[in-house]
Amino acid sequence: MSLSVQNIANIPVRRNDGKETTLAEFQGKVVLIVNVASKCGLTPQYAGLQELYRRYRERGFVIAAFPSNDFAGQEPGTNEEIRQFCSLHYQVDFPLYEKIPVVGEHRHPLYTALIQAQPKARSTAVVPFAENLMKYGIQPNPEPEILWNFEKFLLSREGEVVARFSPDTAPDNPVLLAAIEKELGK
């Protein structure tokens, strides 16, 4: 089943402060959707995401961060604690949403739509992230599920999911930057 852009844009979500909204508020912008966590080895990506947002926001780019506690309990905080952590440690000022499940039977409808639209994440690492998880005794989720915290979906200005990147794709990775630049240039 193919989802239309309209479906993804109109899926209800809540900002970190509880305000109900949809991604339609970003119509005409390039959006990077990231599932985040504050107690993960990848948490320092918040700094890179903030820098990416500062660099491109004037050109119509936004980051939508969705905290999730689905991976090894690495986001145990309340929405308020998450907001405080992001502000205090990384000066995050891109949109932060309420904590949601991104895998399994209770997965948020937004992530169901994103995965259906882009079932395979692009790996930019020499050693795929799933292999690294196994080195730590963690059995990775099978595709098309979200692999871990900080997986990234890139949406075009029209709201189409144009790319998906593995969690270990850093915000300053040239492949990710090229994909963002390409979409901003359209």
C-alpha cells in the first residue's frame, strides 16, 4: 500500500509541550525526522543536529525530533526532563515532540507511514550498524523496522520520504549533507 504525502503530513503528533499538531506545519520545508534518546552512545548527535539546523533553517530546513524509549531503555525521562536535557546540554531549538514508540505493535502511526514509504535505511559506515549492535550482544531489529536511536528520514519540500539513514550516520556525514542540499536546491 502506498501512502500519499497528504497521509504523512496529516498524522497527528504532539509537541513536547503537549500541543497537538501535524507535520503539515512544515509544508514547503525539507524535514529531517529523527528518533532520539538522551542516554545513548549516539546522544552526542544532538550537537550535530543542532548545528545542521542552524546551518540550513534559513533555507527552509527543519528537524523534527521524536524521543523514544524503545532501545535498551535509553530515553527514560518525562517529556519535561527530555526538553530540559536537550536545552541544557545541547541548546536544542529545533522542534521536539512527545516520546513515542517507533517499533513494535504499538509503533506510532507516523513511524508506520515512514517505514512503509522507505523500508530500507542507507548505511554510511564501513561496518553496518546492525553488526556493531551484535558485538554488544544486541539482536538488531529486522528490516524494515527502526534499527536504533537516531535513525533519520529525509522528507522533500512536498512531504515525500526521499531517504532514510542508519543511526550511525552522523549529522555532518557528507552523504546526508548532499541529500539535504539536493532537496533544498529544488
